[in-house]
Amino acid sequence: MTITYTGDPESRIGFATLWCDVGLDGIFLSRVGIPEGAEMLSFDSTTEERAAVLPNVRLIPPAE
């Protein structure tokens, strides 16, 4: 399992993407606190910067 955070470097609030390294199935969590010391992308990261950290994850849709 891998997690990537994206957020505001000052408030450390943002979102998280978690995925299985084998199947690349994952989930997206909005409005999360990003732990101190955790690496994170900023909201203004480029597409290239995001692609270097986040693989082509298939997000599992929420239950209806």
C-alpha cells in the first residue's frame, strides 16, 4: 500500500491518494491533515511532478 499527499505546505491540509502497489487500485480521501514529516506535493505541482510520484491508479468508486 502506498499513499501520496497533495496539499498546502503551510496548513498541511489537502487530500490523499492510497493504492495497492500490485493492482494499482486505490481510493481518494479529501480534506485530510498531512502528518508532519510526510512528503507531499503542493496543490500547484505540475502534471509531470505528479506523474513522477503517482502511477496510473484506478480509483475505486464509492458505494452508492
